[in-house]
Amino acid sequence: ATKVAASALAAEQAETEATLSRPAFLSAKGLTPAERGTALHLAMQHLNYAACADESGLRSELERLGRQKFLTPQQLEAVDPERLRRFFASPLGQRVLQAPQVVREFKFSVLDDGANYDPALEGEEILLQGVTDCCLIELDGLVILDFKSDRLRPGAERERAEYYRGQLDAYSRALSRIFELPVSERIVYFFATDTAVSL
């Protein structure tokens, strides 16, 4: 079977991950935009969401991640608590806090029909592998969340979210089969502009 990574299905994703070269004096201590994005994803992976309902709880949680070495001091410094606070205060953040079940960083491998990815692969079985950032298991099905730290201007979110449609389609097919539940919604959340986009 051919192997496909779900993240590779995001159109032009490489462009958004590209980092600019930095002057040598910054290299030692400053994190690249991609590294800052990784730090934010690590925080979202390891935070105890239930403790993040208010600012003091969120700050305590970030301190815990540093103490327990989930994040390096440099990564911790790169995570903006205010950005996280705005997420948890948003309608989407509140939905996450109230969800009956939240599954994070879910790694999957499923066999799928190649035709779902390329007409030329029809009839060929492919192995799809990926990791979903967050999945809410609600009464009417699954809500797949994808957190993005892309730098983008306000108003460009819908267009940028479309880059990730292929990736979200793949996540939806895989998780629906694994959990035997329909996918009711797929949401891309952009931390740069505090915006959730449903696909």
C-alpha cells in the first residue's frame, strides 16, 4: 500500500511553514515563527483544559508545563497567555471546555481507497497516517479542530482555511471510521487572529 501523510494533503502548506533566515545574533535565543508555532501546539497538547477557564488557572497551567518540562523555558516564553485566554473565552473555547469528551493529538493509521486522494490511484489501497490536534466527541458526532499558528492578516482566514480542506477531509474519513460516528463539523482555528473557520 502507498503511504500518505494527512498533513501533506494541505495545499501550499510548505509555504506557510517557511521561515525567514535570521541574523546570527538572533539565532541563539529567538525562536523562528515555525518554532513558536510548535511551542503553541505543545501547550495546547498538554494543558489541562478544565483548569484554563480563567486567566489565573491558565497561567498556573503554563507554569506546570514548564516545571514538568513539557515545554522548554524558551518555548514557554514564546507562548502568549493572552492568546490562549482569548481562545478559551471564545465560543469555540467554551465548547471545548463543555464537551463530553475531548481527544487530543490522536495518532491514526487507516487503509483507504487511493481514489479519495488522486483519481489515478483508484483501486489502490493506501495507508493514511496523521495526527489530529483535537477532536470533540459530542452527542451528534465528532467535531474536528485543527489549530493553526500561521501568520495571516485579518480577513484572510477563510481563504487560508481552504488550504487545509484536503487535510481535514482525510481526518474526517479516518476518525469517522475509527470512532464509528459521523463528523458533524470541522473547524480550523487561527491563533493569529483569534478566528474559527468551519469547513
